Amino acid sequence: MAVNSQTIFTVVFDLDGTMVDTAGDLARALNRCLSRHDIPTIATEDVRPFVGRGARAMILSALEAYDIQHDDQTITELLKSFLAHYADELCIESAPYPGLLTLLNRLHADGLKLAVCTNKPEGLSKPLMKALALDGFFSAHFGGDSLPFRKPDPRHILACISEVGGHPSSAIMIGDSAPDIEAARAAKVPSVVMSHGYSVDPVETLGADYLCHHLDEVFPVIQKYLGLR
């Protein structure tokens, strides 16, 4: 890939469901939390569609599945319990999706700037990236609590691009769910949606510029949309 030294090309990645399959660890933490509060547990596959919406959405999905009445205080207590359990066992089953390391190595070697833009709190996302030895590839990392806003707010993505010295016109977003694609669209940044992730809605309906089923397919798309050779 030939990179123009005058332009900073930026690839912004979502984390959960895009780079790393975290559903198993999230489901385990959620079920430990539910059990502790005498609430029936929920299958990992039922948790997956809500991962991209955050911990609160996962908790609400479990309560609504069993028609359990709840108020803000209940949600706050469950959320605190869930985050504590998850932090204790952050990276037991979580693993990069096939092809990720090859993709990151190639992009990094070619001089592109890489950034993480995730709604996962920094206190969880950064240790997870470090545990999986992924952190060294990235020049910027913004979690869901890094700024006063988060995806689908486009400023979350724009902050990542700005942090590495890039510009939206020479950037692309790789995600797996509506918040990623909506934020990219509002930021006027082309987007790739991965079908292996945690989208609530069919990925074909999200309006991404390109759909990939495997991370091996992403490199040619980046070349196309960033105008690289």
C-alpha cells in the first residue's frame, strides 16, 4: 500500500463485536450479577444483540425477558454489581476475531494511524486491549467515559481522528452495530460494518458503506475508501 506522507490516514475501530468477541465474559458477569440478586440467568446468545448498546441495555434486556419490575435504583445497583463482576474476570473467554492481528499488523506497517472508539468505559476497555496485546497498535483510545459524549454522537469518532492528527476526509470507521454506523455517517466518515458482531438489527439495514463477513475482507475496502494503492 503506497501512503502519501503528507496525509494522515486513520482507521477507527470499535472494540466489542468488531475486533474482539467479548460476549462470553460479558454474559458470565451479567449472570453472576443476576444470580446475586435472585434474578434468573440469561443465555449468552440472548445477550449478544445488546452488547453494542452497553451494560445498562444488557441488564434491561434480562429484566424485560422475565417481566421483572424495576426502577432507576434497581438498575443502578445491578449495573454496579455487573461492572464489579466483569472487572474481576475481564478476559477469560474474550478473544480477537480471526484475521484481526493480520489486519492490524498490515495497517500499522503501512503507516496508517489506528484508533479505538468504544462505548466501553476506559477502565475496562484499556485493560482488555492490554490483556490481548492489542494496545500497541493504537495511537488513540477513547472509551465511553473519556469524553462528555459517546457514539452515536459523531464527536466521539471525530475526537479519535483529531487525536492522531488526522482528518475525516482521510479516515474510515470499522464497527458492528448502529451506534458505530450512525456516528460515522454523521461525522461524514465512510464505514464498514462487520457481520460477526452484536447488532440488534440486521447489519444490511444499518446503512454502512460496506459490509464485511470476515476481517480478511477489510483491507481492500480500506484501500478503496481511502484512495490508497
